[in-house]
Amino acid sequence: MTQEYIIHLAREALTTALLLSAPTLGFGLVVGLTVAVLQATTQIQEQTLTFVPKIVAVMLALLVFGSWMLNVMVGFTQNLFGDLSNIMR
């Protein structure tokens, strides 16, 4: 196991983590900004108003992108287990 392989494996793990978190974080960000603009224009400063729409948006993102996220995780795991012989050297 060389240093280059470890760096490659770490890079792949970070890339996979970023790919998996991007849809849910993106949906939460868009909904959070929308609610913030709505609160600023109507001057409603209820703190709990921001949480429920974000939770719903994240759940919807998981429903929409869940199968894709699972395929990405399975692909990463298969590549990792496939290269297991390289790791043990």
C-alpha cells in the first residue's frame, strides 16, 4: 500500500461524501433562503418557522435522490472491496 494509493482512496472518499450530501444540503439551502426572504418581507420572526420547511425539503430530497445516492455508495463500496487485494500488499 503506497502513499499515492492512500491519497487516492481519501480523495475518492471525500468526493463520494460531497456527492452524497450535495442534494440534501442544496434543497435545505434553497428552502432556508426562501423562508428567510419571506420572513424578512413579512416581518414574521418566528424561529420555529424555519425548521419545518427545511426538514420537509431534506426528506423530499432523500426521497427523490435516494436511489441515486444508494447507487453511488454501492459503487464506492464495490470499488473499495474490489481493490482489497491492492490494500493488503
